[in-house]
Amino acid sequence: MIDAFFSDTYSADTPTASMAKLAPVARAAERAGYVTLHDPGLIDREKLRELHDPDYVRAFITGKGRLAAAQGWDWTPRIRNGVLAINAGMIAGARMAMEQGTAANVGQGFHHAKPERGWYFCTFNGLALVAQEFPDKRIFVLDCDEHCGDGTAEFTKRLPNLFNFSINGTDWGMHEGERSICRHLKPVKDDFTPYRKALEEAFETIRSWKPDLIIYQAGVDPHIDDPVSSHSMTTDQLLERDRMVFRFCKSERIPVLFVLAGGYQTPIEEKLVPLHLNTFRAAHQEYCL
């Protein structure tokens, strides 16, 4: 089974399904025999102060000040604690993946979070956090959310060991640079070829850059039934995307940490859990069978 990081602390009532879905997904993956779950504890807050503006970190930790809700949700202690646990899972998952070849964090990478504040339901950027934690390792983020990884792109300017490749349907003017690539695609429901080509370009970029770890953001908001989707990808296309990524990582012998991203359909158990479960299914088939 795949080692995955999760604790009940991850879960919180949020206006979107972002944190409310995590426990149902984790338990479903565990019941299916895809994962062994591990509790990562809470992140050392000093690591967050090194990554983000200390005033922003202080506001979020205490719940005081304008920046406390900068990610777009009203602040609660439960949300704070969930974010601290999820970011601990990012570091623990990255370490496990580099030791064993693959691992999962049943949480988000928070790819919109910028150095000075949270943004669009993302609080602290766990993708950049991994690059900060392992400065001697080259960290490649393959972001396959509906929305661009604009926050991660900002962190590539600060962290020389971080590369961000975002395949999205909504780019929001994401920064591109030497280590930040944005591929904005039109709807792919009737033709998966453009998405396949974007993935193949990402794979070639990975081969060229030679990372020590890939972090795969397996977003399910590109799904055709998702209210924010412009990709209009079918369930089978999302599964094929996941299989392509895991086949590539294994064939190239590059460790991969995968995380959840996106997903705004309801009800959660009926709509979102099966889509996220397919990502665990694809990883399990590639690495465990």
C-alpha cells in the first residue's frame, strides 16, 4: 500500500469542500486498500515564518487582523489547525516519497498562496514549503488543477530549487519565467490530445531539469461536472491523466508526492470522493500491483 499522511485535524468546515472532503477521501482510500495512513502532527510555525511574511503568519495563527482571513474563509481555530497539519503532511510526505519512491498527502498544496498573503482558499504554500525544507533537492511541481499555480510561480523567484509547471484552464495571468511554465488549455472533453501533449511537454521538461522529487497536484476541478471547470474533462480522462503521470514517474525513477487539489461538486461523498479515489487507484495500480 501507499504511505499517505492524514489526521482528523486536517478536516474543517469550510465554505468550499476543500477541507471538508479530506476525511471522506482518506477513509475511502484506506477502505479500498490503497493507503496506509500516518499522522504528521503539526508544522513548526517557524518554518512558515521563513516562507511567508511573518505578519501574515502571525495574523493567521492568532486569528487577529485583516490578513487572518486572506485565503478567503472566515478564520476559525479548526481551519488554522487543519492548515498546520496539512503542511506538516507536505514535509513528511516529501521525505517519505524520496525514501520510498512515492507517497501521498491527503491534503492540498495550497498553490495560490503567495509570499505575503493567502489567496483563493489557499493559506500557506505547501509546495514551496517542500522546496524550502529541502534546499539541496530539486523540487518540480506538476500542477494539474483547473486553476493556475500562480502562488507557486511567485515562489520560483525566491527558491532556486523550485520549478512550477501548471496545466490549467484558468491562468489568471500567472507569472512565467525560467522555472515557471503555464499551459492554458481550451476544453478537452472531445479531444484529449492537447492535454496529452501538455503532459508530454511537462515530462520532457522534467527529464531536462532532472528533479529529485515531483509534487503532483491532482486537481479534480477540471471535471466536466465541476461548476468552475473550463477543461470539461471526463472521469476517464482524469484517470488517464493520473495514470500517465504515475507511469512516467515510475519509469523515470523519480520520486513523486501526490496531493489533492480542486473540486467543488456536491454532495462530496457522491461527486468528489470517487474522483479523488481514482488518483489513489492509479497510483496503487502503478506502484503496488
